[in-house]
Amino acid sequence: KPGESVVVQEYLMRPMLIGKRKFDIRAFCLVASVQPPVVLIHEGMYLRRACEPFATGDLERRFPHLTNICVQKHHPRFGEDNVWDLA
């Protein structure tokens, strides 16, 4: 319908977890050339973890399922152990 927002994707019901929580890794690189291959990798990588343990029972709750800082910063425990510096 016009004006209605939807997201279409397949949800992983058995994701990799760290300490029972979902996570993602942010790594940055620049492909400067394909021929010859030149890839510059930034050392500043980090890992983001969800504030709540993962569970498939309630998919409406965002905290166990999304690792976005924009979502997690509203959780009461945000900042305790959510972002790990991997550099």
C-alpha cells in the first residue's frame, strides 16, 4: 500500500552468538584497484553485541534481534558490554 514500509529478508533462526547474544562485526576496507588488486584495510574494527540474549519466542522485541547502536542505546544496560574494539 502507498505509504506503508516493509522489510523483506530471510531471518536466521540459528545465528552465531557470543555469550548467548547476537553480534555483528564492522570492518572497513577500500578496494583501490581490481587489476592489479589493491585493497586497503582499516585497522579500526569493532564488534557490536545485542543487550539481551537471543530468543526466537518474541520477534517483535528489537533488543535481542538487532545490534544497531540506534536501537540498543535505548536499552537500560546499553554501554556495559555492547561494543568491543577489535583493533
